[in-house]
Amino acid sequence: MIAEPSYTLESLSAQLAGKSEVDALRTLAELFPGQVVFSTSLGYEDQVVTDMIFANNIPIRVFTLDTGRLFHETYQVWNKTNSRYDARIESYFPNQEAIEKLMSEKGPFSFYESVENRKECCFLRKVEPLNRALAGNKIWITGIRAEQSPNRQTMTQLEWDESHQLFKFHPLMNWSFEQVKDYVRANNVPYNPLHDKGFVSIGCQPCTRAIREGEDFRAGRWWWEDQSKKECGLHAK
């Protein structure tokens, strides 16, 4: 039996150096067959990556976290994407008992009351399901871009995720928002209609609003909190 080759951050980065986004995704799928997954929130950036994967028949599993609090429009673009590519986006739900306990003890809007409560809700609805989705995989693809938040500006295109013990690859890390929109238009990619109403980063319905002129990308997420705390824990260092 041939031993599976092991890669360091440096050696895997060298494998991807100079490649286009599509070629890099294809290379990862070839190096780690059946162990590459892409997590989509069905927003602008993630729809671009989804198109790169499905339109080019790259064998990468695509999944989303259905928190139970998504916008109706998010489900619409999910369904439209499945139909457009004749593909299936896998779904991961929160643990039923944990959500029932949270709702019974703290009510449906506990996340407005404190940062701790909000992070608890994010953990149960997003982080725990994500941990299950990533288990056993070697590569986690995301749609993260550097300009989305201060926390993300310190990330590199390929990273080692210590908590999940896998590599994270962000093909759009250095893309601008205009590049994302141009790709969507040029390739007729299905997108969430909320983007046309001022919603830039779209998450759970109670925690997302449209942004106003001059506000940054993350201003519409958890808008009642301090700017420095605006992460749900999915991409925590």
C-alpha cells in the first residue's frame, strides 16, 4: 500500500503557486481525493466559488449550514443553484436538542442581550454543525476575502487550521468586491436578491441588515455589537 503523501504549508503552497483559482481547486481535489469540501453561505463570494466548482465538474463536496434562521431569499438561491448546475448542496443542521434547550431557557432572541449569548447561538447553529461537516477532511475551501473585515486582512490564501487539523484555502482572498460582482454578471451566476437591496454579508435573518452608504462590509452583521467582535467563530484563529 502506497503511503499518502504529507504536505506542509510551504510545500502545498508551492503546488498551488501561479495557478488560477479554478486550477488551484482542481489541483487540491486531485491531491486529496474525496477529502476537499467547500462551505457556502450562498452569498456573492460563495456563489462564485460554487460556480467554479460545479461549472468545471471539480470533485469537491459543497455544503451549507442551515441554521434554521435563514432568509427566504437564501433558500431561493440555494434551490436555484441546485437546478442551474444539476447538483446538490449538502445541508448540515444544528443539534435539535441543543437548540430546543436554548430556545426554552433563553427564548428566541437571547443573542440581542449580550455578546456571550450571541456567540452561544452562533456556536450551536453554525460552529458545531461545521465541526461535523469538516470531520475527516483535509482541505476546507471558503469564499473569504481580505477586505471583508479587519480579522480577515491578516489571513493568507492558504492556511493551516489548527483547531480542525486541516488546510484552509481561500481562492478569492485577494479579490475586490467589484471583481466578485463582475464574475457573477459575466457568468450569469445565481445570487441572493438581497444583495440588490443593500445586503452585502448575509447570515441569519435576525442578525443581518442592509448596510448604509459609507459603512463597511460587516456593518450589517450583528450591528448592535462593537465592530471588533463581529465574528461568529467559524473562522476564529
